[in-house]
Amino acid sequence: MRCFIAINFSPAICRKLKDLQHSLQIARADVKWVEENNFHLTLYFLGEVDQEEIPAIQQLLQATTREVPPFTVEFDTLGTFPPRGVPRVVWIGLKESTPLQELYRSLLGRLKILGYKEEKKPFFPHVTLGRVRSPRNTGHLVKLLKTVRGSIPAEEVREIFLMESTLTPKGPIYEVVSRFSLKKSSG
């Protein structure tokens, strides 16, 4: 099964992200926009995972979340990958967050024990809004990204998810395999 570890967002935040997509669609670029129920922040893409590996990953996630209290993430600027030339991915970034970076580092440290490698690129927290299918109108889209501002409120992160991704011709289908609550405050 194809798996990743993610932060999922509330329905209210997903609606705001969908509204943001609508404001970008006026560029009429050839973009496959992410479905409203598929918005997430990927903490780590595991790739193909054998079913018998899942319990060890679940234990790792449980141990990680016991150490990290709930925290807030804030949405930031819009951008593309790559940042220059013809874009392939349209995203909204998250503001610098020490708790999010600590969660990522803790997770990565434990994943290395299971044989997973550190990603080549530094962790850049973002939510994918769409994937560009062709260069049509991408210049207009890139200009629009510099002017459009989404009013997306901050979101408290209280849990992380082990997700399964099934690729279909209509797009990916994401299903929650397991959810893990962040450490409860002792106050």
C-alpha cells in the first residue's frame, strides 16, 4: 500500500482552501485542482509499504505524538514548484513554526531507525492546491499568485495521520489508516 504521514485540516479550513483555488481558476491555466477533501500537509511520504510494516510505523507515530503537544499552524504565501520556469505544482505555504519543525525532526529521527531516508530537499511545509498539466496560461497564473490573498485562519493541530493513497485515473483517493493524538497538556 502507498502511504504517507500527514496533518489533515478541518472542513472549515478545506472550504477556505477551495475558495482560494476558485480565485486562482480565473487564470484559466491547465491545472488539476486538489479535491476539497484531499487537502493535507505531508510530513513524510513513505511510498510503498508492506502490510506487515504498518504496526511498526504505528508504534513510531504513537511514540512521536506522545512527545509533542498540540500547536497552531498559520497559512502564508502562495507559490509554485519549481519557483522559476513552468510551474508543476501550485501551493500555499505555512508560516515558520518551531513546533511543526520539532514534530518533523522527531518523526524523521524515528523513521530513520526503520530504514527510511531523510528527504534530499529541506522540509518545506505547504499544502498542494493543484498540479499543472500543461504550460497553458501559466504566466497569468504565476502573476495571479502574487496578488491573490486567501483569508485562511490559523488551525490548531491536535493529531497526525497515517494515510493510504490509491492512485486512480480521476485522481488520488486518500484514506485514513490510523490517527494519533498529540500529547495532552498536563494542565
